[in-house]
Amino acid sequence: MSYDLNGKHVLVSGASTGIGAALAEGFARRGATVGICARRAELLDEVAGRCREHAPGSRAWTIDLADLDALPEFARTVSDELGGVDVLVNNAGIPKRKTVFALDTPTIESVMLINFFSPVRLTTALLPEIVERTGRFVFVSSVAARLSPPGEAAYAASKAAISAWAECMQVDLRDTGVKVHVVYPGVIDTELFHLPDNDPGPTAIEALPVDAIVDPVLTMIEHDRFELAVPEWFGDIFAGKYKDVGAFLEGTIAYARSQEASN
Ligand SMILES: NC(=O)c1ccc[n+]([C@@H]2O[C@H](COP(=O)([O-])OP(=O)(O)OC[C@H]3O[C@@H](n4cnc5c(N)ncnc54)[C@H](OP(=O)(O)O)[C@@H]3O)[C@@H](O)[C@H]2O)c1
């Protein structure tokens, strides 16, 4: 193991539900003090309570991460109240499953705001401190960033943007000892697939329970692995795509037609 999470201070965004909540508890079970944030205070309190069973200093803050100008001050507050931040997990995200015919400009901008601009602002706010502590940055992207799924242009573009940011950031941080990680969840059973104002989610792939992502992500960080798809077989599909992107898109179009026929 190269990075021991025990005793570290970890901030997880979007941890009121789903992957963020499960990861927060996972970090706490590893002995990390966990800070969590999102908009829904009651849910955050429940998650923070479960984290405190393992890591008593864990705590929660309510914040709307769409408010970019509030993020530097929020980062200072978290750092002061948590006693520093070693690991930032940029997990908060929103879908917007709509075809390009239905995506208007405000919708596209709202997706980029939460899935790209907000994690980047939080990252740059915490960068000096995490570099000083030789910490870790984790970005929760999506298989959509690499698989060009039907009806997800805004979402996939926002996730491709954050993946590219993370890759370049690791190169820029080459002399610091800091590691950057990117997670590519496939289909994990969370609220993401039940939010209003979205087309139906994919039906061809069976959703994994949220706990299935926790140990692989923690192990990725502990062993300095740059990226991880969950389930891992998505990694083989990524590799196959770049041999012939046109042929890959033909396959995706056939998949989209089969989805239409089954709806
Ligand atoms: N589930 C999957 O299969 C899957 C696949 C690929 C990628 N992902 C990615 O995994 C991450 C977690 O998603 P999830 O599946 O766990 O979905 P989720 O249960 O809907 O969790 C999303 C989290 O983001 C928070 N959030 C959303 N907008 C926010 C805002 N404006 N301010 C603060 N917090 C905000 C939500 O909290 P509040 O509503 O309380 O603010 C919630 O805690 C996302 O980045 C998602 O894109 C998920």
C-alpha cells in the first residue's frame, strides 16, 4: 500500500446520498476523518452520524455547489473546522438525460456548472493545502465520458471535461508527490436514475448496488492507481473504442435503436 487513509482528512462532495454517502462511510471505516457536503441537511446528518461511529471528528456542511463564488470561503471553512484536508473527492454531480433536440442552453450550462466548473473551483481552492500535505484528488467521472451514450451529450461532455482536467492536473503535479485519480462508474443503483426531468436511464446493463464501488475506489487510492472503471470490464470497452471510433459509434447507434424499441 502506498497511501494510508488512516488518520487522513477527506472531504467528499455530494455525500448526502448514493456513491458519495457510501464512499464517506468507507473512508471513515478506514480511519479517515470525513467531511461531507451537499444541499440536504437531514440526509447529511444521517451520513455524518454513521461516519462518526468510526471516525468521531467527521462532520457535515450544507452548501449549494452551484454557487461558485462561495467555494473558496467554503474550502477555508472546511479546512479550519476539519483541521486540514488531505483528500478531496469531487463526487457531486447531476445527470441530464436528454437528446440534443431537447437540450437548451440553460440546461447545458447547469450540467457544466455542477459537473465541471464547481469541482474545478473547489479543487483550485484546496490545491495549495493538498499539495503541502502531499494529498490526493479524486474525480468521480462517468463511463459516459468515454462511451458517447445516447441522450447524454451534455452529461457526457461535462464528464469528459473533468476527466481531461484530472489527467492534465496529474501531469502538472508531477513534482509534488500528489496523486490524482479518476473513477468511471458504470451503472450504480442511486437516485441519479430517478431524478425528474430526465429521459429513462439505460436498461441493458444491470445496476450494481452502491456498496460495490467503495472498496475498489479506496484500493485505487491506496495503491496509486490513476483510474478505475466500476465494473472494471468497462475499461476494455474504452480501449476498444479508440481503435475505430466511427465503428464504435455505429455500434452505439444500434444500441440506441434497440433501447428505443424496448421503451
Ligand atoms: N450512479 C451511477 O451509475 C453513476 C454513473 C456514472 C457516474 N456517476 C457519478 O457519480 C456521482 C455521484 O452520483 P450518484 O449516482 O451517487 O447520484 P446521487 O445519489 O444523485 O448523488 C448526487 C449527489 O450530488 C449532490 N449534489 C447535486 N447537486 C448539488 C449541488 N448543487 N450542490 C451540492 N450537492 C449537490 C446531491 O446532494 P443534494 O441533492 O443533497 O445536494 C447528492 O449527494 C455523480 O458525479 C455522478 O455523475 C454515477
